[in-house]
Amino acid sequence: MPKNKPKPVKGRDYDSMTGADAVAFGMRQINPDVVAAFPITPQTEIMERFSQFYADGIVDTEMILVESEHSAMSAVVGAAAAGARAMTATAANGLALMWEIVYIAASTRLPIVMNVVNRALSGPINIHCDHSDSMGCRDSGWIQIYSENGQEAYENTIFAVKFAEHPKVRLPVMVCQDGFITSHSVEPINFIHDDKVKQFIGKPKPEFSLLDVDNPITLGPLDLFDYYFEHKRQQIEGMENARKAFLDVAKEFEKTCGRRLQYFEEYSSKDADYVLVVMSSTAGTAKEVVDRLRKQGKKVGLIKPRLFRPFPYEEITKALEGKKAVAVMDRSASFGAQGGPLFLEISSAMLNSAKKPKLCNYIFGLGGRDTSMQDIEKVFEDLMNGKPKALNYLGVRG
Amino acid sequence: MLELKFFGRAGQGGKTAAEMIADSALDEGKFTQSFPEYGPEREGAPVKAFVRINDKPVRLHCQIQSPDIVVVIDPTLLECLNVTEGLKENGLLVVNTPKTPKEIREQTKFSGKICTVDGTKISREIFGRNFPNMPVLGALIKAKEIIRMKSLENQIICIFAKKIGEEKTKKNIETVKRAYEEAQIDG
């Protein structure tokens, strides 16, 4: 949104909608060749809205309604291998059921874009937000981008198409937003003009296509101890390339669409002594807390990572070096580990830094548990008192 | 920032009412956010919906703990929920009920402004059915003009005209206006 008030109603370029609607709106602008979806829960409103665009003939997409999430991912893998621009969306246990093919999509270097509405994995059965679904496949080889609100989910989705198809990257991208908290929350969304989106994403330029019968190729064959390792090594390289390509594509995105995308957002953090690191919707609440504490003269700040895979470890190390204390907040647990996935990432990024701040971890919001301003204030208080434990749990009984 | 909390029962249109208030405010140049609380969805279950209206973009993504305004669409909820929990002392409580504001004050012990309207009766007389979500909005903006009547009318037309046709849309506007006239305020 613009910093000032929205423009007057007539001819305005924004409208109120849910985070899920905003992504569907973006998908309409992208006009993918193929969209596959499992049309039953845990599917989200993203696909409900997009299938409406499809039914109304507004998009040229071939829409495939499949019998399971496993098949949805398989269908987009097939479509992308044929050279199509393919998308899908899922959440929670739907993503879990896709698992096997999620890995294959990345290993086959297929630039699929998938919107994930972050929701807790069962059991016990829970439909609300946490990051256990996408964090569960953080090592699947997909790029992961997280969104604070519907606005960012919308922009990240459009960005992801070009980013995934970048010739140096060619990897699938997961665009994540918080289940219910932003996916079902109605907020004003500021759109990019259809023409600008079209200009930015361009036409897909696949290097290979299964449909190109004059140049036949083989995808996903048996690959044992002779070459599997080399292929994995290349896949790792592709992910490394993505780190730099992100910046190039972001530059182009800003030039064409006027929206800025960074590895992470630094909010009042540059001169701060105490910094909080948190992803997605909670970062919005944390910004209000930072403002409140700043007014009291407390030197606090926030870092909100947007790109989680590949992780911008060098840049985030630089941003956190020399701070007195840093609290990393994780909306998922890594059972038996020293902390949540984001904490582990930042700890290892800072391992060799000479100016390493005191680091601690807060697990929060599992299964949609509300995280209030007071909760976040408590984290800052812990930091400033200098007494946080290495691993803490926010807002949990016992 | 203004924060509102709606209490209703699933199927009564609490979510729609909340979104209408938010969208009307958006039309008036404000920044807004509205969201329902989801649970096991079944008709008749108590549900909540929330609205934030602000002059700056709304960045908070937590629940509303101390609202400025509480709107109760179904009066039976007063008996099973503490609807005024967290409601600011100088806040506003709007209830769809045949009771007077004084009777509601007695029942809830709330000390701030109270507004009541028999939205169910109005809706039954105009529609022949109970759609209590629209009349409470008429009462709400009489007690506190957080949005203009004209903006609400526009929203009703925007949302209902296509869905339920012109005649029923007009009836919705009629219920809102009559509720505005008949609402009683105390405090």
C-alpha cells in the first residue's frame, strides 16, 4: 500500500480482498498454461477463486482437477516438463501428501510456482496457521518465499514466476502466506496493472520440452551411483545461483512493476541493539511493538526474512553482527533440534562471526495460537533484561 | 485505530456485516482489515468477526483483545458468552434485541454507551425472515457514525445487487434505515 491514504474510489488501483483472493487475482494476471488442483479441503480459496476465473473464460489456462494432492503435483510436473508454465496451490496435509513429487519437481529442475497457505500439520487435527507444512519440506530443493500479508503474497507470486524460470535457476518456488491470519483476512490490495505483469513475466522459454519430438529427451530416469551425486551437485548449484538471481529479478520487478523485493526487510534494525527476527504475518504485529518501544527510547528493531530458501546467510549475518541480543521467532518446531528452523539457520550463519550477538529462540503460534503485542513485547523485555534462555516457548501453558 | 468485534451465530451474516463496515470505511479513504474467527463450522455455532479501521495501513495480525465497539447480532449469545470482555469502558455495545439499553446494562453490567434495536422484528416484517446482520449496522452507525449511511448503502448495493436482485437489495437498505430510526441509545 502507498504510505499515504489510498487514492479516491474512482479509478483506484486497489481493492479489498483476502490474501487468498489476492493470490488468485495474481494467477489470473499470470494466466498460466496449466493449473492442477485437488478441489477439496485442505485446498484453499485460492483455487476456488481461480477456478471461477477459469469457468468464466477469463484465463486461457488448462485446469486439471485431480483426485489427490499427490496427483496435483504430478500433473504440474508433467505440464512443466512439457514446457508449460504450471502452477498449483495447497496447504498443510495437502502439501504433506504431495511430498514425494515435491522432491521430484525440484530434482527435475521444473520452474513450477506453488502457493502454500501455511497451516499446521495434523495431528491432533488443526486447521490454523503455523509453518510446519512448508518447513517440513525446506530441504526438498524448492525456493521458499514468505509473505507478511496479502499484498506481499500477491507480489511474491508474480515475482516467483520469473524467478523460477530464470535460466540460471530453473527451480520450483513455494510462495507462503499465513493460513487464516492473512489468507482469510480482508485487506486493501494494491494491484500491478495487467500489462505490467505480462511485460514482467514474459513468455515461458523452456530449455527442453517433452513435446519437442524432433529433440527427444529423457526426464527422471534411473540414476544410480554413476551420476546421481553429480546431478544433486548441479541442483545445489542451481539453488546457489538463485541467491544472486533473486536480486537481478527483483531489480527488474522494481523497474517494470514498481514493487521492491528484498531478501529481508530491516525495520528500525540498523541502529538497534536488540533485534527480533520473525517471518510472515507476525512481523506486522512486531512492527507496531517496535514503534511503541522506540517511542520509549528503547533501541529495538526487526528483521523479517522474505527469502528463506536459498537462505541469505551472508547478508543476514552482516545485518545482525554487533547487536547486543537477537531473538529468532519460529512458527514451527524441529523436534529434538536445538531450536526451530529459522533459528538453526541464523545460528549456523553466524557461527564464524567475530561479532556474534547473544542468540535465543522463541517457538510461537503453533496451531494458530494468537501472538499479541504483549507477547512480542515480552520477547524484547527478555532480550533487554539479558536473561532469555536459549530456547523459549511463547504463549504456551506449562 | 478503531477496533470492532462482532458476535453472531454461523449463518447470520456476521462476517458479511464486518466486511461491509470495513469496505465502507475503505471507500471513505481509510485503511482497513476484517477477519473472522474460524472453528468447527456448523450453522448456529457462535462465531466472531473482527474489523480494524485506521488512518495508516493496518499491520497488526493478532486478535482484537480490547475493542472499541462490540456488536451482538444474536441476543442469546449474551447468556452464554461474556461479550463485553475487554470492551473499552468508554466503548460502545450494540445489541440486536427487543430489550431497552437499560435492560441490557443491567444484564451485562457494561458502563459505556449501549444501543439496542429489535433487528429481528424489523427483518421479519420487511423480509418475512430473520436476517439480523443488516439492521444492527443501522443501529451501529446511529450510535457512532464510524461510516456514513451513504457508504453503507453503496456497499449493500455492491454486494447484494448481483446476488439477490434489486428488490431484495432495496429491502436490505430499508431494514438498515428503519433500524437507524428505531435504535435506542443510552449513555
